[in-house]
Amino acid sequence: MRVIADFHIHTKYARATSQDMDLEHIADFADKKGINIIGTGDFTHPMWFKELSNKLEEAESGLYKLKNSNTKVRFVLSSEISNIYTKNNRCRKIHSVILMPNLQSVEEFNRRLSFRGNLNADGRPIIGMDAKDLLELSLEVDKQSIFIPAHIWTPWFSLFGSMSGFDTIEDCFEELTPYVKICETGLSSDPLMNWRLSQLDNITLVSNSDSHSLEKLGREANVFDIDDVSYNALYNVLTNKDARRFLYTIEFYPEEGKYHYNGHRLCKVNLSPTESKKINNICPVCHKKLTIGVLHRVEDLADRSEDEDRQFGVIPFKSLIPLKEIIADYYEVKSASKKVDTLYDLMLHQYGTEFNILLDISLGQMQQDGFKDIGQYIDKVRKGEVEKIPGYDGEYGVIHIKKQTSSNVQNLFTT
């Protein structure tokens, strides 16, 4: 059975997050998207944990559902932690996502973590402890905790970040490195970029939305083939890099991510790594150091070329654009327009969920059902026929669907 999961989201208790991000709305939108398992996000926040305890009940082992609801969406207990600390004479800022199998373990984890920082301040709390110690704490509380270094290339807050990260997993986690089995690629990188690092060969790469609003749920996700859906099944697939049951990830085009290229947002300077290196990574406008983006950082740490063959049982991926963005590009309007909502709702009524439309419904079927033009746009996305303006220094990139079909475009929509 196909299972689509998004493990990393945020809630109304996190900064810069929509107040609509509550359990009821999250479940409703996940259902529309076609997401089967969604992270709760922010389980360290006392008020959110209280809501989780009161509103959720266990469905399958380690997975939860809304009480008094017919929704088929399942929740997995998840939270993101921000570790800020000094190591090897440098300030480190590392974000990690933690999944846990039950509320009892979460309660104990929160109790112990509360001695290290203010959990009431933010749904993603800032904790002044080494990321290695956070990993150790999660495993002490529950051996089946799933620890995931988050968006591992983001410049400011990640494992490999150019501004405050490390060059290797071992530099960060030392003797606990064998317990780091999963990493999140983040919006500004895709698996193809991560495959250039041999140190990630044995790591399971996951992709999640890191959503702060309902519309962004599932913009990146993970697709499994699991019949006995449970927390334990997810744990086994993820920690063992089970390519038989982990079918593929759903990806942003990494150029759309906020940190793909180098640059300065305020100076409107957006440069590729090659262009940036020619000017010694100094902004030509303000003459300060540029924010070094994800692509540049990957190239710095990579020990393989882009074209080198990979024989390490990699898990495939599919690059997609959210349906509302495709419709908006077709109409040449903003994705929040009523025109987009009308066609979006019409297509969901016809085909059930957004992922059914993006992944399953053939162009021929859409044409037969009266969705010929928008169907052609969806087909172009599947084939990778898009134009990309890379994001940089916190500014999202722009992806447009090509109006003219190119005969030599590689079809990326394969597994």
C-alpha cells in the first residue's frame, strides 16, 4: 500500500507560523493533499503537547488519529529542536527533527529537555546544548526515537551549513555518529546533490515540507510501500534504508529553495558558485561577504562529480510543483487567487487528492475529463520541462513551466 508521509511541520505555537496550523486543519488539508502520515510538529511546546494528549488517540501502534473523527490521516509525534552552542571555538547552530513512538516518551523527553531551555518560548525551542547530547538524550528516553538532522545544507541552521555547520557528520556527533542514520535534504537541495558525498552513502535521505502554513503541507514528502502501517514499520524502513519499501521522495526543484545560490538579498545580488568564486565571494554592491548557498557548499564538500555513477542503492526521487502553483502559472495569476481555487477544487472533486493528480492521473485521462490544457502543464512538470531562477539568501527561487516543449529535456519523472 502506498503511504505518503511528511514528518516535519510546524504549528500555531511556532514563530512565523499560521494560526490555522492546528490539528483539525492539518488533518483536513493533509487529506486533501493525499498525505497519509503527517508529523504533529512542535511536541516540545507545553500547550501543544496538552492538545496532542487531549485530542489524539492511538490508531495503529505508534500512530495517532483525531478523536471523534472519520479522517484516515495519521499523526506521528514529531518536533524540531534548535541547538545553539560552541564547539571547536565556533558557534554552531544545528536544527534536528525528532520522532517518538508514544506520548509517554515525549512527556519524559520534554521534562528532561526543560532543564536545558525554555520550552514555552517557541514551538521550535532554542536549546543551549550540543547536538550530540540531544541525540543521546533522545535515545536514552526511547531507543526507538528517530533522530533526523534537519535541512542539512541550510546556511545558518544545519549540520553542513556554510555559516555555522560542520564538514562531516563525525565532526558533529563524534562517537554517536553510527546512530545518525537519516538526514533531511531540505528545500534547497535534492538527492542528486547529496549523492555527491560518499559520507552520505549509508544515510537514508528524507524530504519534508517544513511547513509553516496549510498550503505548504507536502511540498516535499516521502513515499513508502507499507502494508502494516505503524511507527515500528516506519522506524525499520528509515533506519535500515530499505529501498524495497521506501519507493521515492517528492522534491521541490532545489532552485526554488531560499538558499540554493549565493548572494545578498538586500543588494539583489544572486550568483552561482562559479560566479561567486570569481569575486572571492564578496558582494559587488556592499563589499561584504556573500551568504554562501547550498549548491556552493555541496560543491565544497563533495568527493564525486555530478556525472559520476552511483552504485549505492540510492532511493529515487520525483521533482514536483504544488498543483496550485501549476494552475497559477497556467493562468498567469497568483496562487492565492479565486480562479486558482476554483480549478483546484474542481480537479480534487474529480480525482480525490492533489497527489493523485500530480502522480497518478494520466495526461490522456485528464484530456478525456476536460482538463486538457492544465493536464499538459502537469505533464510538463513531470518531464522536468521548467525554467528556473534560483533562490538565494532567504529569497525563494522562481519556477516557471516552459511554454515551448524542448525535445532534449530529460524526463525526471521516473523511479
